[in-house]
Amino acid sequence: MIKFFRHIRRTLINQNQMGKYFKYAIGEIFLVVIGILIALQINNWNEQRKINTQVEEMFYKTFRELEYNINRAQNLIAFYKPKDTLYYIVRNDTYDIEDPNQKRPCFPCILSAFESINISTEAANNLYTYNTRVTSELKTIIEDIDLFYKDYKVQLDDMDEEMEIMVDDYNSMLRDTKTWYSAFNNKKFAQYEKEIINYYISDPFFENWVAQYEQLAYYHRADAIAFISDAFKIYKRMSEYFDFKKSKALMVDTDKFKYFLGVYQGKMGNLTVSLKEDNYYLSLINGKRVQESQLYFDSDSTGYSRLGYIKFNSKTLRLSAGSRGKFEFSKEIE
């Protein structure tokens, strides 16, 4: 090809056709420039394709990371669930030590531990580095993910830390003030058993600790529920855009629970279970006061919301609200 072009140039020069030679030279330069531009464009296409592949991979990692964080939040809510009954027993003095038929509650279980979410944001942070190299639509999604984590991570990390400090302070107090602290889970327990049980059922300071723990746990759980609510919106959005497969364990079959929709009557007021845009809601109406929270199901007949833990049974609904107790609601006949 190069010899062919050289032959043309020599012929034009030998024939003293300089006008045609210059035209040819300009044409040759034009072809070279076009070739370079095409090569650059192909290179840009290849680079953009690589970036698009990397971006989709980062979105997938962020999608799975969000899945992990939702699961962590759900574990936190499940952790606090059995403590609701213990709050009520301690703060309402319902345990009778003299009653042999009454099962002894696990009093130490209330304040001995806590659950943390420990939100992971590594994948989301890496995704944000591609913010300036994507389409405007993807940029909006990336920025929404970044804002979502900025709103929740500090808030939930602070609550994790508050719970950790309180549990550590309480256990340090027991260690420093109770001679029977070391007797747990060893042969000395029988020696101190009566003193230990009396502490849990009659010490007002223990009840104060429980009251504080219940309050912090309520806000901890409420933050986790709010996190799950907003996380699912982003989770579904990424799934629909990239056709990522959603976790069956996380997604609720909304048709499965439509049997529970309706109004339930009780002493606290009316509870309404409603379905809005594939999300279930629980509304408590007491006079002019209305409290509404998103309702999540963790089994075929149980769920949770900011109002408390829910259990459905045929035509009734039981709301467990910690130290306030358990409340029964009967479904209105349609």
C-alpha cells in the first residue's frame, strides 16, 4: 500500500503536475487524519465498554452489599424480639418467685448483650468513584445510593456504639458491685441463686437499667426499620435497571398476606393493615391520634413495625409493645 502511494507521488512529480500532486497530498493527509480519528473513536468505544463493564460489576457488588446490610438490619430486629416479654415482666413485676409453675425468665439475657448492624459501604464507596464517567441516569442512582448511606451509616453506627457502651457499663457495674458476678455459669451459682434472683425481681436500679435499655433498643430497632424501608427502594431500583436477581429470602410475596388486610378493633384503638404500592402498612388510630409504620413479615403469621412486633392468628392480631404489654385486636366483620 505504501509503495502504491509512493508510485503515484513520483509519477505526478515526474510529469510536473504539481497541482494534482498537492491535491493528492492533501487527500492523503485527510485520509491519515480520518484513520487516526477512527482509531481514536474505536479506542474510546473500547475504553467506554470496559468502564461500562466495570460499572455494572460495581453496581452488582453494591447490590449484594445492600442485600447483606438489609439482612443485618433484620437480624438486629429479630434479636430484640424475645426481649419484649422480659421488659414487661421486669417493669410490671409479674414474676412470682414463690409460684413453682411459673417458668423463670432469663433476666440476665436482657442486658448481657446487644446486636449491631455494622453497615458495610465498601462497594458503594468504590461505585461512587465512577460518578463522573457514567450516564446521567446512572449518575443519579449512584448519588442516591451515596446519600442514602450518608443519611443512615452515621446514625446507625452511633446507635450501635450507644448500645455497646450501655451494655459494657452495666456489666462493669455488676462486676464491681456484686459478689456473685463470677458465679454465673459455674458451680457457685447455687450458693448465690436466691440473692441473684432477688436482685433481678426487686432491685429498683436493675429496673432502671432495663428501662433505659428498652428505650435505646426501641430507637435502635426503629432506625433499622427505617433503614430497611429505604434500602428496599434502592434494592428494587437496581434490580429493575440491571435485571439483577433479587434474594427470595428478602422479598415478600405481597399476595401471600392479603388475608390479613383490614381493620382490627381493640382497647388501644383501631389497627388497620393496608397495602400501598406493594408495601404493607400498620396504622394505629386512637381518637385523633394516628400512628403509621411500614409492616414487614418475617414468617407466615408474624411481622414487625415501629409500633411493635405483630402476630396474626385467624381473625385476631396481637401487638407486642414491650413493657406496655401485649394487646389483642379483633378483625372487623366485613
